[in-house]
Amino acid sequence: MNNVTQIVQKVRQAPWRVQRQWIGLFLLAPVLMAMVAGIYLNVTVRATVAGREIQIMRNEITANQHINADLETQLAGLISFEDMQQRAESMGFQPASLDDITYVDVPEYVAQSAVDLSTPGVTKPAAPVILPAYTESWFDYFMNQQAPSTSAGGQP
Amino acid sequence: MKRQPHTGRYLIAAFLLAALGIGILVQIVRIQNSPEVAGVINQGTQIWKDFFPPRGEIYDRHGSLLAGNKTVYEIGLDLTVKPDMPTVLLALQMSGIDLDEVNYRISLAPANAEYIILDDFISVDKAEKLMALQKAAHGDPTGKNLDAVYFKAHYARSYPENDLASNVLGFVTEDNHGYMGIEEKYDNILAGIPVRMLVPADPRRATEYPTIPPGETIILTIDREIQASVENILDQALVTTGASSGTIVVMDPRTGEILAMSSTPRMNLNDYQSISTVFSGETPFNRAISEAYEPGSVAKILTMAGALDSGAVQPGTVFFDTGSILVGGFRIVNWDGGAWGYQDMTGCLANSLNVCLAWVSSTQMGSDSFYSYMQRFGLGHATGIDLAQETTGRLKLPGDSDWYPVELGTNAFGQGVSVTPIQMVMAASAIANDGQMVYPHVLYAQIVDGKQINTKTQIVGTPISANTAHTLTEMLANGLETESSAALIPGYRIAGKTGTAQIPLPGGGYDQNDVNATFIGWGPVDDPRFIVYVWLEKPQSNKAASVVAAPIFKQVIEKLVVLMDIPPDAVRLQMIGR
């Protein structure tokens, strides 16, 4: 029995050490909370900055659309039929009449066809992609981290 | 065991820190779950926002912009900051903004209003002047600044070609609604829908902003160059003939695409408020689709088409014209009151003999066959053209309370039946297009998600056979050549028919002074590329369509063959032969 007591006494930590460990453990909680709050603040700030940039870009897009519409209309006014006719006449041109035209057979000639205003290679704008980090919960985040990664076509 | 000297202090510090942490957590949970606090937060983070999507643009078939958008401003005033009104009004005046309108709007504002709209649809120039004044007055220590003035940009319709094709386009009012023409017919796809909604001000929720789709852009079948030429010719025609109004329609008979459509009067679409003065009384906005009239002898081509197709007559069938014929107890005479003796069917058409055509309809065809063909040609029904305000005209049928047997004779030469120009053009397209009648339309294509979707040609019926169509076209072409019509141009073979029609009076009977002069024709005969309809209302220089309408037709096709790159027949056939 004495031997046992001696062994316990040998491995038992000093009481002040135990107290400090308890205090340390107790303080760990606020430290962890501070860390979580710090990370949360960091993510929130980044999300806010990104969101603000989106808002600014949206406003710029709207402003540019207005400018484009104005410029298109101004350009159309400058090349309107009446303006173009006046400009051509002032430069000494006149509308071609039947007698002014000589027809020449041009092989492979393709006559003027109606306009095609399709946008080349147009695709529907994709929905905005938001990183999961901005939307998922901590629980989801940790679960995703723990989940084993899979690879397609895993042939040995 | 001896207690460490600072243990008590550590414990107190730990307890306080723990209590603080727990307190913060409790407070966070309380705030987040408090409905009252959540309401306050949402009130501050959600704002009303207006979304003004641009209206779809309208182009002609070669990509010239006919209707676009321009930026205008709504000028508003925040009353919660107690703005200095004399300063605001002075600035508005200096910017060229109409103060009468502003004062009127202020007078309508309720006493407790927090925000009022001072004026709307202000041009960019004026708004920029006001913005410059606002910038200069910003931070004025006396409080005489313009910080309470707000600018909201939005779109307004703009027509760079002013009155070109105005009868076809229609116009858009300040409430973004289309009226008349294309703007009304396709209002639902052209107009983006303005939306006013609560959106989160929180930047982290920026992706929750709605995507407001713009109006769809459309392309018309109208050719700007042809349209302008036709309008110019029509304007000159009214001056030279003294006609009260006029209409010209140009269509591709193979596809039904309207290349040009003009009627008088026209208006500058950028000044749509002038509509009540330009179109006073019951003046139709577009006579080509909205005004039905008795077309006269141009309808003879439909009678003859039906008669040939049914086998009632052949081109060589001979009729002895005594100068009059009795139909339903009434005597019908020729336009000149004369007797033309022996005539084959080509002669009947070339000389436009009423007696002959009344004989064809009443004696050779009979009412069942005649009216069956008239209905097959679409008379009495709207064509369905994609323009607002189309009217149907009237084809009275046996059995109708106001139908009389004599009308079987008069309808054969286009009296007692009313049609719109577009109805006649559609009906005649069957003769020009191998018996197939095409649906007339103005929409060439629409742009959906960046892709162009073209309108397909629609055949609305085959009232006559291809053989009948070719035979009649030959007869009409020969008729024009025989009489050396003023409608012909050298090098091109054209088929066509004049029509000089009496105008019915509201109380019954016909106007003895004025007539309607019409010409319908198509060409080149062997491969028609255009069908042209000319209608002059009450010409004064001469009443005969062959004198007033045929030369207008000639002017139009002289332009058409140049603008559409149609070589003379000989050159074209030579090219095809190679």
C-alpha cells in the first residue's frame, strides 16, 4: 500500500499546476470563440467587399447600357436615310436610275440578304457562382472536409 | 497543501472572462432571435429600387435602327432635409426645365410628402446642367445647396428616322405602352417590364438582386431604302394629282414580306403628342390596313381568276359587249357607257369592261361559285397582318339582309364590296405566286437570348391553281402591253390592273365628283419579286387610274428594280441560262 502511495505521489502534479491547467482550459473557450469570431469576421468582410463590388459593377453595367443606348441612337440619327441622302447630295452624288446601271455577270456573287443580328457564340448567362464557404454552415464545412474525395473512373 | 498566492485572483479573472463570454453569447443569441430587432435591421437593410429594362429595338431588314432608346432623367426632391425651394427652383430654371410643370407637380404633392418628383423625361443635356449646379452648390454653408435633388436615369423611346415608316412602326407613350403599328402589336415582347421592388442593401446579399430581362429586339421586313423612296413618291404624287390621301404597299409575293408600306399622313414619332392634330377626326393611322374602300376594277383580277379556275371561261372565250347588261333587275354599263363589241377575256380585262365581268360572274359563274372564290381570296376577313388596328372590309353574301342580286354583277368589278389595300395585296399574291396566297407580315425576325429566329413564310391558302395563276398573269401582262400602259418600264415584263372606283356616300348612292384611283401590279412576270399596290383617294388632276395611279406604280417599280438588284428580263434570263 505504501508502495502504491509512493508511486501516486511521484506522478501527481503539483496543485498549482493543476489549477493553472484548469484556468488554461477555462480560458481556452474564450480564445476559441475569439478565433471563430475572427474567422467569421474575415469571411463576412470578404463577402461584403465582394458584394459591394458586385453592386458597383451592376451600377456600371446599367450606366454603360444607358451610354450604349444613347450612342446607338445618336449613330442611327447620323446615318439616317435623310441625313445620308443630304450628305451624299452635298458631295455631288445622286440616286442611281435605271439608265445608270450596267449589269455584269459575276460568278459566285451573293446578293445582299437580310441582316442577322444573332450574337456570335452567345450562351445564356450562367447563374452567379458563390463559393460554398460563403453559404455553408460550420458543420457542413467540417463534414465536407472529412468526406473522402472521390475520383471518376477509378480503374486500378 | 499550500495555496499559491495569486490563485484567488486567477479564479476571479477566469470567472469574469467566462461571464463576459457567456454574456456576449447570450446577447448575440437574443439579438438574432428578437423579432423587434430583426425588424429594425431589415428596415435599414432593404430599400425600394426601380428597375427600368430597355425596350426592345426595332431594325429594318438590313440592320438600320428604326426605333431605339435614349436616356432621360426623373428629377426628384427629398423633402425630409428641408431643401431651400427658391434655390432649387432657380437651379431648375437655369437648367432649362419647365417650371410650370414643376410647380404643378409640387401643388399636387400631399402636405406630409417626403419625396416628390419634380419632372420626368428630362433630357441628358438639361439633367447634366442641373448636376453641375448641384456639384457647385454642394456644401454651401448657408444651406442653399441642391443636395436634396435626386436624379434617376431611365429609358425613353427614340426614333432616329423621325417620320420614316411611322404608319408601320406606331409609337410609345411615356408610360412605356406601344400604340398603333408594330409598337402596339408586339408591345408584349418589345416592352421590358419596369419593376419596383424591395431589395437588400446588405452587400452580402447582392446576388439576390433580380435579373430584369430587357425587351426583345425585332427586325422588320421593311427595307429602309425602299420605304423612303415609296414615301417620297407618294408625297410627290399627292402634290401632282391633288389627291386627298394615298397609300402604297410593296410586298414580296413569294414570302409575304412587306418591303414598304406608306400612307398619308405621317407623323414624327418623336413627337407623338401631335397625333391628334396630324390624324384629326377619324383619319386612320395606316390606311393600308385600317381603311376599307370599294376598290373598283382591280377586283376584276379576282373575278377572272375565279372564272378561269372554275372553268367558267377560257382566255379565248368571246363575249359580245352591247354596252349594258341586266343583273338582278338593274342595268350595268361600262365605265365609258359604250359598247365594245366582240371581246375575248384578255380584252375584257385590258379594256376594263364592267359589262363583261358582270356577265362572267352572273351568267358564267353564278353566285355560289363567285362568292366561294371571293371568300377563298380572303375578302371579308382580316388578313391577320402583324400590325395593330387592321379592319376587315365587307363582302356581303347571298342571304345577308343587305345583299341584293345586282351585287353579284357589281361585286365582279369591285363595287359594293369593300376591302383594305392589304387584303387586295394578299389576294393578288395568289396570282403572282403560282396560286399560293401568302400571309402578309412585317416581322422578319426576333432576337431571343441572342439568337435570331426568323419568321417563316406561311401559305394561307391556294384559291386557284398554278396554271390559272400563270394564265391570268399572262393575260394581264398582255393587256398592259396592248394598251401601252403608263405603268410599264422598258426591259421588264409586268402584270397589273387599274381600278377607278366610285365612292359610296353615307346616305346611299355614289359621289358624282370624286373617285378612288388604284393600280395593282407585280413583276417580273416569269419570277415575281414584288407586288405593288397604289391607291390615290380623290385625285383632282385626272380621275382615270390609268392616268394618275399607273405612273405612280411605274415610279415605284423603277426604284424597286434598282434597289432590289433586279436586272432587265433579257439580262436576267441570259444569266439564268448560263
